[in-house]
Amino acid sequence: MTQSTRLARFGALAFALLAGFAGPAFAADEPKIDTGDTAWMLTATALVLMMTIPGVALFYAGMVRKKNVLATMMQSFSITALVTVIWMVVGYSLAFGEGGAFIGDFSRLFLSGMEWDKPFTLGSGDAAVATTIPEPVFMMFQMTFAIITPALICGAFADRMKFSAMLWFIGLWSVLVYAPVAHWVWHPNGWLFALGALDFAGGTVVHINAGIAGLVAAIVLGKRKGYGTDNFAPYNLVLAVIGASLLWVGWFGFNAGSALGAGARAGMAITVTQIATGAAALAWMFAEWATRGKPSVLGVISGAVAGLVAITPASGFVMPAASLVIGIVAGVLCFWASTSLKKAMGYDDSLDVFGVHCMGGIVGALLTGVFAYGALSASASTPDGYPGLLYGNFDQFLTQIYATIATLVFSGVASFILLKIVDAIVGLRVPEEAERDGLDLSLHGESVQ
């Protein structure tokens, strides 16, 4: 072997060794999908979907009369299918496309342009939110939120809306109300996001949004036939308890999943979710016990849901002691709203969507502005995070008020307009005979045996 050959081989070997050492170093600079975070988000997505089917479906079906059980479950199941397609076609793009301050764009129409093989970054510039999961996982997680939100509305008009009208209203509402509000709050370009509004998992986007829409729908449709005189006792509270229990478990995916990773913030979110839920269930139970003489099964499960609702916007921002207060306040105020306020105002919100979801969402959104602990929301762009009123930041409390009012006004007005449009096209309410016979038979030709 000649000297020149030896030198050539040595040079090739040295280059290969250098490339081997340098390759991983350069690759380490490339953002990579975290398989642990992705696995947790896949699990959280399944948990949130479980909240609608079978969670909400069973919870609501157990609280209506026997003749409307199947129709009520049909609403949750069909909404799951309908919103899945709407979200894929246009909803996700309008909610999480770049767009502007008020709405997204069509860059993800039919889910085109999604980057599936690297971590997803929402938005751009200093306000961008970087994740360690692929975009299809983020899209699917958000789809489950888009599904459960309109499904919650149905409880307010249970027993009396046409199935065709429900499909039209929910479809339009998902595109024209839910998607814009989600963009406002959760996209870095959204005006409420830029304002600094805090909503970790959907206090404004999901619960206030659905709750006020439910109240408007209940008022527009009018009271159920026989309301106030006939027996409207729940058909099967066992179904309702099972549904509420599924909601409680699934809510861990709802709140802890909103951390978008399996880290410390998810751990705190799941902790405060459990505490607030237990506190609210007890608060409602004892409030009912004190005023009505007996604690009811319906009351304790309603209180638990109120606590889940109230902690939702705060779950990624507050400490355990604060979650205890949030749960107690939510339990008492939601009990009052679902009983005394409802009776005083005279509206027929069949399953207390406004009293539990809207009122609970308002409690949570505002108390987030009181108890938000800055260190939980600290980032490179906001090193001090978003401390609340308790920590000397009155501006954050005001911001939460702005976000709450904006959601109430926009969703309330838009829902009213959409209901009137649908009423003019197909009519909203079933005939009196169909309502008397029950929606199971009159709308679907089936019945519970």
C-alpha cells in the first residue's frame, strides 16, 4: 500500500468519524416530536371525546323524561359526527389558521397543508406557541372541544326542538360562533389572546359560549308544554350519574390535556381539577340540604359538573388552595342560578345549561383573574407570567371581565340571529302533538322499552 493510499484512507476514516459525531449534534438542534407528550395528548383526546359520547349523552338522557331519552342521546351522537366533518372541512382552519384578530383563514381547508412529521407551532413571531406534538394530534384534540361545546347547548332546549332544526343550528353555530371565539382566545393572532385574556381549557370558548347560547335558545323556543304543572322528573338518574362520572374522568383530558404535554403544568391542572370538583359537589349538596331539607343525587352530580366547569379556565394558572375556593363559589352560585334565578326569571332551561355552564364559566373566568399564579404561566415572552388580582395585578382581572362580556354579547346575539334564520327556513319547534307523544317516536320512530 502506497503512502498516498494510506493517507487517503486515513482522511476518509477521519471524515467519517467527524461526520458521525457532528451528525447528532446538528440533528439535536432540529425540533423533534416528543413521543411522551404525543402519547399523553392522544390519550387526552380520547378522554375528551368520551365526555360527549357517552358522557354528555348519558348525563342528559338520564335527566329527561322516558319518551325523550333516545332523541336526547341522538343529539349528542349526531353532533359528534356533524362537527367532525365541519371541523375537518373548515372549522379548524377558521379557528386556528393564521388569519387576523377576529377569524382564521382557509389555509387548513380540508386539513390541507398540515405538517405531520414535526412539532407544531401555533402562530408566528414573539407570541407563537411552540409544542412538541404533531399538528394532526393538536387538530384532533381541538376537534373534541368543538364537538362537546354545541352538544352542551342541547340541554337547554331538550324535549322540544326539531331534529332538522338542531342540525342546522348546530352546524351554523359551530362555524360562525365557536370557531371565531376559539380564534379570539387561543390563537396568538386573536384579539383576546393579544389582550392577555386567560382561558386555559375553555371557560369562555366552551362554557360561557355554550351557556349563553343555550339560554337564548330556551327563550326563543319558549317553555315546554306543561312546564310548571306536569311532572318533569328525570327518567333515570342512574344514567345521569354514569354520565356525570364519565365527565369527571374525561375532564382530566380536557384540562390537563390543554397543557399540550405531559409536564408539570399538566400535573397541576389535573390536581386543581379534582379539588375544585369535589369542593363544588359538596357546596351544592350542602346548599341544597340547607334550603330544601334533603341532599339529592341530581344535586351532587350537578355540583360536580359546576366545579369542573369553573376550574376549566383556571386549571393551568392556579394553585390548589385557589381551586378549593373556586369550587366552593361555583357550587353555591350555580345552585342559586339553577334554582332561584331560573324561577325568578321564568325561563325554561331544561337541563340548566345556563345555570351550570354559563354561570360556572363566568365564575371560573373571573376568579382566574383573581388567583392566577404568575409562575405557572411564565414563558420567554412573559417571564413574570400573568399574576392575578391576589398578586397585585388588577389589570388581569379587568381583562377577564372584558373577555367574559365579549363572549356573552357575541355568542348571545349571534345565536339569536341564527335561531331566527333556522326558524324561518325549517321551523324550530316540533308540533304540540309530537311534543306530547315524545321526540323518540315522533322524530325517530323508536322508543325505550
